[in-house]
Amino acid sequence: MVITGKTQLLGVIGDPITHSLSPVMHNAALADLGVDWVYLPFAVAPEQLETAVRGFAAIGLGGFNVTIPHKQAIMPLLAGVSEVAQAVGAVNTVWRTDAGWWGTNTDVVGFLAPLQALGQAWSQSHATILGCGGAARAVVAGCAQLGCQVIYVVGRDVAKVAAFHASWSQRDVCDRLFVATWEQLPQLLPTTQLLVNATPVGMHPQVDQSPLTTAEMALLPPESIAYDLIYTPNPTLFLKLAQKRDLRAIDGLEMLIQQGAAALQIWLQRQVPIPVMEAALRQYLGLAGGRG
Ligand code: NAP
């Protein structure tokens, strides 16, 4: 593309930012749409966050994504945040309004997209979420939106899972949200319909690790879904074990693409080419398949 004086800017801030895949998929979509926008990575240290956000307003940035470690810290710097960002307690997408920067969290719609595509009812479903970090928060908000009957969050640190539970105490989901430790997992699995790995266990380069053993995977009911938020490797060992049992397996690539697509849609106020974003990511990551 030719960058001119009219080219509009989008971007992503994080620290570090060198591993971000967002520029790959967003610039592929912008090129496909033929619009005069470009999406750039910005490394912003925590102590520079406020200055960077003010600078973005000064230079007229159209909007930006926010990644680790700024997802919570940015919230008080914005004019307002969406209901879903408040529930998750983190913002990953920011756009310009007349009142100033506004933020939301598109990880929730990203997480939900492949589940909603299944077209099934969730009101009787039990979800079990492995891990209680940032991604688990978006998964809890997503499972609440699906209407899951029971949501268990499993953590390895009793104090951290208790704090996680307490952080939802003012939310409607609180009465169907429970926490457990890994030792309790074998009791939870036989009634789990949706099992989500929201830990980095099994992520590249630890590709021979899985949060569940073969024996634990065998405890899941046959109709259950195994969902790994990790997108490299693809599939993870966790998903390979699920596939061996003929369970439905969902990888993290779809969530990554869908959260990005939702952000781009907010900035451009138009439909965005999701297959193009997927093809660009798959090509970049050296993965086969896709809809592109
Ligand atoms: P995070 O905030 O660091 O949380 C990680 C969680 O996993 C914590 O609860 C941590 O427990 C737990 N954990 C880490 N190592 C563990 C181990 N060996 N055994 C058991 N538990 C362990 O990270 P995050 O941002 O939530 O991300 C989690 C995963 O989701 C990452 O793999 C990330 O790439 C993926 N993700 C994917 C997408 C997507 O779009 N597909 C989006 C967001 C995240 P402690 O607190 O005790 O350490």
C-alpha cells in the first residue's frame, strides 16, 4: 500500500509487542477492503501509558488494541467503558468518541463465536475453566452470556481462585460461579459439557504438555466440548487428546480472529473480511486449512 498524508492510523499497544499477531491480520483485512488505513504495533512501557494515550489523541489515531500489561491499567484513562469490559475488568479495544476514548473487550465475542456457531442450547450446561488469569475472566463473562447453568473455575493457588471468585461478587453470574483446585478436577469432569483451557499449559514451545492427562480426559461425557484458547501449536496436545476421544475440539485461532474482527468492525463501522484475516494468520503461523 502507499502511505500518504491522508492515511489513517490504528494500532496495538503492549509491552513487549514484538510477538503480536494483530498487525498481520488487521493489515491483511485493510488491504483487502482497499481502505486508506494502516495498523501499527507500539511498544509502550507501563509508566508511559498515560502519555501514549494522550499522544494518540493528539496525533488523531482512529483507535487501538490494548494487550498485556495495559488491559486493566488503561481503564481509568478512558472516558468510558462498555458493560462487558466492566464485567471482565479489562479493555482490549479503544476507539475515539466526541467525549474521548471509549473502551470495550472483544475477547468475549471472540470466545463466544465458535460456540454460538454450534447453535446448541446451554442452559443445562456445566462449564469448567482451567486457569484464573486474564483470559479466564473473558471466558467467565462468555459462559455467563451463553447461559451456562454452572461455571467452575479451576486454579492451582487457593488464594488466587478465592480472589477471582470475590471479584465477581457484584455480578449476576456470581450465584452460578464456583471455584475449585486442580485436585478437585476429577470430580468436576464427569458433569462438564464445556471444558476450556485458559492456562498457557501446552503452548509453544511446551508442545508436549497438556493440562489434562489421558485418564482425566476419559472422565468427560461423550457430548462434551474441549476448547483450548492456545493457538500455537494447532492443535495442542490437549485438543489431540480430546480428538482421540471423538470430542468436539475448538482451538484458540477462531477466538483470536473473531476478537480482532470485532475490533476492526468498531473502528471502520463496516463488515470486515474474516476469511482474509484467518488466511493471513494461518499463512504467517505456517498452519494449514482455513476458510480463506
Ligand atoms: P494469565 O493472565 O497469565 O493467566 C494464566 C493462568 O494459567 C493463571 O491462572 C495461572 O495460574 C495458570 N497457569 C499458568 N501455568 C500453569 C500451570 N503450569 N499449571 C496450572 N495453571 C497454570 O494468562 P492469560 O492472559 O489468561 O492467557 C492464558 C492463555 O490463553 C494463554 O495461553 C494465552 O495465549 C491464551 N489466550 C488466547 C487468546 C485468544 O484469542 N485465543 C486470548 C487471550 C489469551 P497462576 O496465577 O497460579 O500462575
